[in-house]
Amino acid sequence: MTLLKVERARLVIIDFQARLMPVIHDGPRMVANARRLVEAAALLDVPVVMTEQNPVGLGSTVPELSGAGPVVTKMSFDACAEPAFLGALEEDEELIVCGCEAHVCVGQTVLGLLTQWRRVLVVQDAIGSRAPENKEAAIRRMSAHGAEMVTTEMVLFEWLRTAEHPQFRAVSKLIK
């Protein structure tokens, strides 16, 4: 595989919802990393698509991420089952995925995207589950099926490529 290309990237934010986040293991760190990705995406013109699973039951997206991009509401755990989600994606994009729960909605969506021959990168420090062992199992499974595992900092610096990038200072401040 190759390094990420910012001009082909799309950030996919799955189910960072108000009623779900308090029970997610290491949730505040996960939200902070997703926020870094959202802020960098805005600085680098990377489009964002978000999902909300059963928002009546789980609430809307947490305030830290609200408004980052269009929201697709869903009842299916696999966002690919929603035509509006697939319609928000371009054919040749590199999909950078974060969200929860890793072993349910993130995992099923990633596997769904992989069956469509998409390049999918999962930001492992920006995904979570209620139990750490579920997150670990999800990472192993997604990776075994072809998803690439990355971290927030890997994504940011691959999007920049060089310290001479005009947004280098702004993006590097996001991780300090």
C-alpha cells in the first residue's frame, strides 16, 4: 500500500453519539482524537461524512464533533446498507474511519466497504467499544480482511507529507 493522499481522502465518523460515549472505554481520548481528525480535515479540505445509529435512542452526535459533515441516520449497523451513506462517497476515495462501537457499527461498516473494493484505513486510537477486548478483536478482524490500521498522528502527517506544507503549523498544533 501507499501513503495516504489528502486529495483522495474522506473522513468517515461513525456513531459518536451522546448516550453511547459515556460507556465507551477511553471515550474522552477517542473523541479528542476524532476532533483532531475533524479539525485537520477542515484545514486540508478533506470531506467528512458522519453517521448516527438510531438517534432517537442513542442521541445525536457529541458536541465536539457536531457539524463536521453531513449526517446519515441509520438503523442498520453497517452504514453501507443505507443508500444515503454510499451516495455520499466518491468512487476512488481513501476512507479514513473512526467511531464506535468498533466491533459492531465500525466493524460491519468497514467490512461492507471492503467488499466494495474500497481502500479503508481504521484509526485505531479513534475507535472504541465498551469493553477493550471487543475493540481488540475488531481490530484483528478488520485487519485480517484488508483494512489498514493507522493512528491519528499517522493520518495527519501523511496528509501533510512535508513540514513545508502551508498548513503544517496549524495541523501540528492539533497534536501538542
